[in-house]
Amino acid sequence: MGRIFGTDGVRGLANRDLTAELALDLSVAAAHVLGDVGAFENHRPVAVVGRDPRASGEFLTAAVVAGLASAGVDVVDVGVLPTPAVAFLTADLGADLGAVISASHNPMPDNGLKFLARGGHKLADELEDAIEGRLREGWARPTGAAVGRVRQDATAGERYVEHLLRTLPHRLDGITVVLDAANGAGHLVAPDVLRRAGAEVVAIGDRPDGLNINDGYGSTHLDKLRAAVVAHGAHAGVALDGDADRCLAVDAGGEVVDGDQILAILALAMLEAGHLPHDTAVVTVMSNLGFRLAMAREGVTVVETAVGDRYVLEAMRAGGYALGGEQSGHVILTEHATTGDGTLTALHLLARCAATGKPLDELAAVMDRLPQVLVNVAGVDRSAVDSCAPLQAAVREVEAELGATGRVLLRPSGTEPVVRVMVEAPDKARADAVAARLAEVVKAHLSL
């Protein structure tokens, strides 16, 4: 697998890439690393462990729990709950670490494992590197009363639901929403939260069987949600992904409201309420130009990061910002959460509809989403993008042509010989033409 940890923990084909043995060994190593950096100093360590409903999560959770307990860590097993719920509970219970067994939006055969630090934050890169470096090392095993104890917490889901409801800025009475839970980790708590907030909820993708997570449902498969919203005459629809840390929406007409539009709606709500520190929102370089133009018009500063919610969160913590996210629907509200939280996002998005009395399509119209075209050019030297003079000249020429009405971004893949050409323009035909033109330049000068 090369480096075991990626941008969001360890992920791969369950029982082949991510095995029970690896999950156990990673958990032991994580306990040792955190112990050595003082995270467990002068007290008996506690970990919170949760998972999504994949079949492989059953044996992988057993392995993680066994590894932690064998290393002297007491474990609170919260069962099937969203990733942001595990993050919240890690902080709320004063635990020393958290562990989530989930592959998020990936198909069912995959699974993943990520660790959370005290407070529910993602582990720093250097700690993940240290965990990798200590896999399968020899160690003195605790015995007797020193081994970790394991307990299930049947109240965990309710604690999380009550936390979300405490953040509610306006009740949802009178709103009918279709919720697509992706047959994932949010299938119980998400509909419960929205109903208790006052909404009438039609739930789909809410019957996980261990095999159907993300299968035709959820934020990566919106057709069923779009149809259900129209069929039920709902005011809106919201879709989570497998571990419920992201949210996309659909308006009453069945049109998709993406992460950029959700961020724009929430930015203006928070600005109006005086809850947007430094009048700033944080997004990645892939966020639509329409978002930037709308925020500039409304007086909101936009900070850009590399692609990945962890980079968004790092910038938010460094700058003291309260709102950030990605086009894919990862929305981070740091006043209430340490990670992206799809249910929290849905709650606040619908609360804005209820508070203003405006339909979702009208709120989303605050920004015009420019056509965005992405072309992957394979078999090229991804390391030479910045140093290739003809390519950079072609980019400058296109940027001059587009002016303020468009944007070009070249992104080398982090793992493959691929360069991604992204173009935004006033209309799709022009974006397609410009992207094709730049892709040819990439092939001509960077082919291996």
C-alpha cells in the first residue's frame, strides 16, 4: 500500500489492504505513540470507537478494540454512528483518543480507519508517521488489572442528537424534507434530529444491511433524492454520505445545491448574525469561481487551501475562522464541530430556509455557479507542471482571455502520473474548448 496513512486515515479494500491484523497493529502503535507523547500522562487512557454499518466494520472494530485494550486503553464502543458523532463524543467524554472505522463515500468492499486526538481533532501528520514507524515493534504487554476494559455506551447516539439540537438557530416547523442517509452511519440519528427540530421527514437510504452503503444512495448518487423531493412535494432534500460527514442538497424543483452554494448560504446567515469571525470563509482551490465572486460582492473574504477537508480545517484553526468546506459537501462549523458534519450542515441549512421564509433555490441564487470542466491527462510528468515554460505560457494566455469571467487550475495528482486541468468559464462550451486546448499542451510537453 506504500505509505499506510493517506489524507483521511487508512483506507483500502477490506480484508485485503485493510486487514484485521493491520487494524490491530495500528491500534497498538497508536496507543504507544500517544502514550509516549504524554497524551495519557498520570491517568488511565480511554478511547471512543465507532463505525459505519459496513459488514467488514464488524471484524475491523473487533480488531481495533482488541488492539487498544491489549495496550492498556479502556474502550467505549459506541457502535454505528457518524464520524462527527465519534469526534464529538471523544471530546464530550474527555477521551484521550477516538477511532472511526469507515470508508466514507467509498463503495462497500472498502473500509478505513482513522484516529482522532483528544478533543476530537484529526491526528497530526507527524503522529500518523510515528504510528507507521512503530508498527509491530516489540513491547511489554500489560497484564491483570492493567489491560484495557471494554464497554458499550447505549446513550452515545442520544448525547450526539441533543448536542446537534442545542446548535439549532431556528426551528424547522412547516418544512418537509427528504433525507437520504446513504444506508450509512447517519441512518438513525439524522432523521431523528430533523424530526425533533420540527421538520416533517421522508427518509430514504435509511435501511443499511451491511452491504448497501452508498449503493445508489447518498451524496454521490443524487437521482433518487431528486425524484423523491419532487414526488413528495418536499421543500428540500438533503443527502449524506456513508459516514455522514458531508451533505449535499436538492431544492423543491429537484435541482442540486452543492457544497459551494451551501457554504454561500451559511456564510451570509452567519455574517448577518455576527457569527462569521473576520468575515471570512475557507474553501479549497476547487471551489467554484461563482462562490468567490458572490462572497466578494457580499463583503466576505475567501481563504483558499489545497484540496482536502483536513487542509480547510488546518487553515480555520490557524486563522480563527468558523466556516469552511468543500464543493463535495464537507462543511465545517467550528463553533459546533471539529470535523465536517452532514447532519449539522443540513440542520443549519434548513434553519436558514425556515428563518427567512425563502425557498432553497432562492437562497442558493446568491451565487451563479460557473460551468466547471475537469480533464484528467494521464501518462505525463506531473512534477514538471510548474517548470514547463510552454505550458505556463499557454495558461497565462488563457487567463488573459478569460479575465475575471473564468479561471484555470492545473493540479498534479499526488499519486499517479496524471495532471488535472480544471477550467471555469461563462458557458460550458467555452470551458470545454479551453480545457481541451490546455490538455493538448500538457500532452505535447509532459508526456512520458
